[in-house]
Amino acid sequence: MLIYDFMINAFLAAGIVALVAGTVGYFLVMRGQTFAGHALSHVGFAGATGAVLVGVPPIWGLVAFTLLAGMGMGALGQRLVGRDVAVGIVLTLALGLGLLFLHFYTAYATQVTALLFGNVLGVDRATLWTLLALGAVALVALGVIARPLLFATLQPELAEAKGVSLRLVSLAFLAIVALTVAECVQIVGVLLVFTLMVGPAAVAGRLTTRLFAGVALSAGLAVGEAWGGIALAYWTDWPASFWITALSGALFLVSLTR
């Protein structure tokens, strides 16, 4: 299957995105902000459809909308915690806004499935370089804030007493999450972002309590699920997003038996 250029692009793109998603997702799960991450994907759907409406590539609409929404959520700081109803309303409103944009640009309606469920086999070289750049920015930024982020996550009161700005840390982290979500949409789509960002991290959290081991395991599982899903899609002619999701769910169920 690697004799085809589109398959090589798919494996490279999935590897880049899964590595970033698994790493960032581990901290997302640790901080209990998985629902906020899911809401960002729906905001990204509105951004992508809006970008197409004005003649801009969808990925830049994804990045712009998710980044703005992530920074907005981050600015709320601790006030975001427990606001599932508010986040859920934002999530549904964003999805509705995306549908409105599609209404005004019906020529794009046939491609909406790719946004909702991903199309890793359609990644070209230009998109591949974009994903690589976004992934590098996300990982470098995460490395810069890793220590205060961990401190603010595990002992927020003590961190604040020591001078760590919880709001600034939250803003920076959710901006990183936003970039990661924008990448994940290219692979598994808006509706399945949880697959790469939450599934591997949840399994890793059940298998180890050590930070670095957990991050490495989460990233490794995400890459394995992404590559395994693409390979199974090639052999069965079933959607890659389905297989990636199925592998993620299966691994989580297995981890429950531990």
C-alpha cells in the first residue's frame, strides 16, 4: 500500500496529528477539560465552512475559529470548570452556524462529510506541511508551559499562591488545544476528535500514574491507532475514521479489565 503517494501522505499526516493529539490530550484529560476540547471542534466546523464561504482554505478557518474560542475559554479560567451546560450551548450554536454557512454555499455541501468525519486519504503535500508546522508550534508551546501547567493542574491553590497565573496558563493551554483540534479535524473530523485526543490519554491514565510514561504511552497509542486504522481501511475499503475510532474504543475497553 505504500507504493501510492496518497497513502504515504496519509500515514505521515496521521502520524504527525496523532503524536500531537496524544501528547496534548493527556494534559486535557488530566485537567478534566475534555468537553471543552470537543466544543472547540464544533467551533472549528463553523470556521471551516465560513472560510470556504469567503474563499479561504478550510484549515485556516478551522485554526482561526478554534484559536479564538480556545483563548476565550482560557480567559474564563476556573470559571469554565463545571460549566458543561454553557459549553454545550456554545457547541450546538457553533454547529448550527456551520450549517448556516453551508446553506449560503451549497456547492460545498457535498464535502461536508469530510469535515464531520475526516478524510485522511485526501491529504496533499501542502496540507501535510501545514499540519507539520501547526504540530511543531503546539508541541513547542506545550513544552514551554509544561511546568506551570502541571503545577496549576495538580495544586491550583498552591500554584496561585506561588505567583502562577491560573488564567494565563489556562488561556495558553486551551490555545494549544485549539491548534491540536484543528489538526485532528483533518484526520478524524469534527465529530470524532475525542478519538485521538481523549481515547489514548484515557487508556494511558489507567495503565500508568507516571507523567512522562503516561504522555509517551498516550502519544504512542494515538499514533498506533491512527496508522492501524489507515492500514485496515486500505485492506477492507471501510472508512479510516471508523477504524481509528474502533481501535480507540477497543483499547479503552481492554484497559477497563486491568
